[in-house]
Amino acid sequence: MHEYPLSIVDHFGFRKFVNGLQPLFKMVTRNTIKSDIFKIYELEKDKTIFILEYFSYRISLTTDM
């Protein structure tokens, strides 16, 4: 939502804040989060490619950067 970097999960203040919200929550490292994000991305990419190959429709993709 706010586009904070993944490294925020390694900051002491953030960990203290999360612990105050839910002491039983197990924090993970940014490398774990990064790995999970890439796994989800690859899975969704493969599903999208499968869908696009299955149907014979034409599509147009536009991005705004």
C-alpha cells in the first residue's frame, strides 16, 4: 500500500511494533518474504501463460509506468 521496502521487516522498531500488536506472531526475514513473492509470481505467470495459450483470443496489454 505504501511501497515500503522489504527491509522494513528487519528494523528493530518495526519488530517491536508488530510484537506489541501480536506477541505470538513469528516474524520472517526479508529474504523469506522475497522468496515467497517470487514463488507466487512464477505460479501466477505460469497460470496466465497456460490460459493465454489455451484460448485463441487476441489481447492487448498496456502498462503505465
